[in-house]
Amino acid sequence: MSALFPAEAVSPRRRPAKRPATASRSTLFAFGKYREIIIAVALFLLFDLGVLVLNFYTSFKIDQDTVSINLSGRQRYVSQRVARTLLELDAMRAAGTPYRPETLAELRNGAKIFQISQAAFRDGGTIPGGDGKPVLLEAVVSPHGRELEDKVDALWKPYFEKLQPLYKDDFSPPDLASALAYSQANNIKLLGLANDFVTETQQLGAARAGVLRMVQTGGIVLALLNFAFILFKFLRRLRISDDAIEAATEETREILTSVREGLFLLTPENRLGLQLSQSTHILFGRTLIPGQDFFQVLELLVAGKALSDARDYVDLLFSPHVKEQLVQGINPLSEVQATVKNRLGQDITRYLSFHFNRVVDGGIVRHLLVTVQDISQKVELEARLAGERLRSQKEFSMLLKAFATEPAMMRSFVERSEASLLEINDLLRSTSAASSEAQVLKAVDGAFRRIHAFKGDAASLGLDVLATLAHQFETELQKLKDTGTASGDTLLSLPLPLEDLLTKIGAFKALGTRKPVTDVPAKSTPMQAFNAAIETLASGVADDVGKRAKAEVRMSSALDLPPTKMEQVREIAIQLVRNAIVHGVETPALRLAAGKTVEGQVQVNLTRDEAGEWQLSVRDDGAGLSAERIRLKLVELAWYTPEQLESFSDKQIVAHIFKPGFSTAHEVGPHAGRGVGLDLVQANVQAMGARLLLASIPGQHTEFKIRF
């Protein structure tokens, strides 16, 4: 105001009482002077607001029309796709080939999409768009559009009803014929109506686009006139640039707040830019500070060589002579496993993927745009897929081994296995909820012996999947024993894994009943095949426990045994061979230190003397039995106190290896650790009315002899 009034006019000494009135007159004068400009600015703002509202509303309607056009076009395509898949299914039916699942899925998905889209065009609603994301579709309101929708509806409803039976996998040829007949009779009509509807939506969109152009044109003309008026009144700037900057800043803030990925700029000094998306802090599990050193943040997630490689990679990206596309494939941060804090402060494991893009200005790399994504679900899905793929490969390998097994031997295995599993089922079922703990434990021990025999039998044939399932079943049985509160109710968790085993054994029945090829000479007798299976089992067990061993099996005379005794001898031989490899044969290093050959030897012989007495012997050249080691294990298991064991002889101590649950193995594995193998041997020896002799010299050998 000092530029408009003389200094003495506002001097407090000359007219102190008039200062408020003077200030009021100054304000009124200023308003009067700039009144036209202020009104012009107000009108400009009001006009812009009106145009903005109209533009926004019209643009929104155009977007809706675009969605309608796209989806109406999709309806036209879907109707043809449904008709085409019906023809394909009919061709499959005529050719007598099974219906392809992908063709059925295409038909059903097409009918579903057409149905929900038709309902949305009629009543409005949210439906999947062309990219699979949900979009809002407004109901058709134009008279012609409603008329077309009614006609489409009249054709589609019967069509859709005839397609309903095809949603079932067991639909009949008449169902298909009915749907196909209706499709061929009305498809052209439906296509014509769909084309008319597309044209109608396009015309509506074009009309709204014309309105938008008129609004924009009128707005531009009036804006130019208004701007010329403002220029005429010497008001050159209305802070337009400031408003634009503020709007851009707000948009950037909204983007960084709503985007799910971590976004930030990286400077050539490897420091974080001023703007970071909100998700960046969540992904890193901590609040990041603009200007913070990127690699100080990164070293909390990766370390060592990975961090060094990341530095080198970023340096390459800041080198303008290095082509960005050539180094994208060597990104060391494409998958990073990180332990971060979630919103509750808990440690969680995430898999993060960092992607870098150059920001180039004038041929100089100014920044790197860093995008961080959470790919945990992708990594977990890949891991699950790999697990499923491995399981499928194992099952396929098992089927191949089953096909390669001598048919009679396979049939015998299936019969034995089914009988054993059903025996286990009867044992568990007979133990009711009212049974005592002793009865339940007795049933569990019986089940343990049967499933352990089954596991050894499956392993001898190389059926590793069945052996693994049996081992898992043993784990469930062991849990029941370890709870200390065994009752009939505790057995309720066992039917499902048992049913799984029975199902897989049932699948082998077809293999066991296949007819042998009569014009191809047999490569071996059933007993030779069994001897070879025992030898293969020994090698497999040795590989699993990190040892080297070879078994020599001579049991051809077993064919002279009654079937029951033959199966008992088979089980005993399998268990004693596994026991010899796991507990008897030493590791290669220990054998070399003891002056032995690297490969352990296990001999299995079944003989019959002139008096008609049979003898099964299993001998290994391993470390022998150690009574002292067994004594220590009995104390560790708390079966006895050291004082109680003082009165036991070495023979009494060694006899405990046949007790259920006793094992000298350090940990439970597929071949040892549960104390079931020798318990099964003892049970079979008793069932046969046989005698069991055990001879062992520490450091030299162990030999089991069963005479019957």
C-alpha cells in the first residue's frame, strides 16, 4: 500500500484516529481496481470446474461404453466359441474318442461367461473383463439396446438350459445332440443379434465421444477468450504452473501409496531417492529413509558374494556403454530370500525380486528405477510343483519296476501285502474304545510287525514309494506308543494312511494278474528272482546308510517248503539282511582301519540235511555284537538301571535285541531305529516252532541260524 498512498496519509502523528477508515478504503480501492480480474479469475475457475465435471462425467461414460463395446464383442465371440466346441464334441462322439477335458472346459467356461455377461447387460453388475479382472458393467438403458437384449435373452435362455446337462462329466449323446441342434438352428440369429448389439454400443459410445469433443472444444474456446481477457488486464500469471506441480506431486503420492510393489529411485551414489512407495517399507520389514545407502539396507537381506555381485551389477547399469538388455539376465537379486518383520513384529520369510531400469537423460544414466516384488507365492508354488513332480516320477518309477518284476513274484507280493494290511486293519478295528492300554499296545505291536514286514517286502522289490508309505505308517504307530496314554480312541488317526496303502496295493492287482508272454523264455525262476531281490535290497540299504555291502543268497531249496513256512522264511531273511547291513557291516573307513575289504559280505543260505531239518543262516563279516553297547542302550532307554544290569550275563543282555522297541540305532530311519525288525524275526521263529541260534565275535562276524 505504500506504493499507492503518500507516507503522510498514514502518519500516526497527524491523523491517528482515522487509521482504520484509511485501511478500509485501501482494501475497497484494491478490490475495485482488481475487481474485473478477480471476477474473471472466479469465472475462469468456475468454468473450469464445470468443464472438468462434464469432462470427467463424459469420460467416465465413455469408459463404460468402451467396456460395453468390448464385452459385447466378447459375447459375439463367446457364442461362436460355444457353437464351435459343440461341433468338436460331436466330432469326438462320432469318432468314438473320449471327450477332451480342455474342450469341455472351453464349452462350460464360454457358456458361463455368456450367461453372467448377459445378466450384467440386462441388470448391471461386476463381471470378469477381458484380462480376467473384475469390471463394472452398467445395464443397457437405450430402447433399442433393451429390445436387442430381450431378443438375445429369448434365444439364450433355452440355449443355456440345453447346455446345462453338458456341465456333468457323464452327459449322454442325446444331451449333446439336443444342444448342438439348438445351436445350429439359432446360432446365426444369435450372432446377428450380437452384431447388432455391438453396433448399438458403438453408436452410443460415438455419441458420447461427440459430446465430449463439443465440451472440450467449447471449453478451449472459452478458456482462450478468458485467458485473453486476463492478459489484457495485465494479469499474466495465475499460478497455473504451481497448481500443475501440486497436482503432479499429489498424483505421485497417490501412486506411491497405492502401488503394491516397492518403487524408488537409486542415485549414482547408491542412495535411495526422495520418493519411496509405501509398500517398500513393508517389503523390507522396516522404515527406510530417503538418502539412505542402498547396500546398507540390502546387506540385512543378503550377504557375502551375493551382496558383492549386486554392487557390481548396479555399477554395470550406471555405465552408459553397457547395454541394459544384455545384463538383465545376470541380475543377482532376481530372487532373494529374506527374513523380515511383519506388522505384528513377527519374523517371516519372504522371497523378493529386484528389477532395475535405467532413467536416461541426454545419454547419461541419471537414476535407476528399482522395483521390488514379493514373489513368495510364486516360489512356494514352484516348490510344490517340484514336489508333486518328484512324487509322480517316483510312482512312475515304481510302476516300471513292478512291470519288470517276474509276474508270479508280483502276484505273490500283492497277495501277501493285501493279507498283511487287512490283518492290520482287523487288529486295529478289534481294539475298541473300551480296550485297556495293554490291549491297545499289544495291537500296535502286532501292527508294527506286519507293517515292518510289508516295508521290507516292498523294499526287496524296489517299490520305494510303498516302502516310504509304510515307514510313515510306522511313524504314526510310534506316535501312539510315545504318547503314554494309548487307548482305542487313539487309533482313529490310522485308517486313512492304511487305506492309502490298500488303494495302492489294489492298483498293483492288474499288474499281478497280467498274462505272461509265453513265447519269450523266462530269464529266471521265481526263486532266482527272489534271491536277486534280496541281493538288490542289500545293495540299496547299504547305499542309503553310506556303506558298501554285497549279499550272496542261496535259497533255491525254499520251493520245497509249504507256502506258509516259505513266507515266514522270506520275512526272516529280509529282516536279518537289513539288520546285518545297518547294524553289522561297518562303514568303508572303519573296515579299512580294521584291515578288512571295503565291501562287506552278507551270506544267506537255506539248507536241508538228510534228517529233514531245515536251517536258514544269515552271516555278516561286520563288527559283531557288543554286549556293553547294548547295556548302555538299555540304560539310555530307562528299561533298567545300571545296578539292575549288574546281575545280567552278556547272553541275557544280548537277548534284548529281540525285544519290541529296542534298537541301537542313533536315530530313526527307513531301515532301522524302531526296534521292530528282530521282534518280527522272533515272532516268526516262534510261529514256526523253530530254534534261533546266535553267534557273534566282536570285530569279526555275526551269524543268525534258524532251525526248524
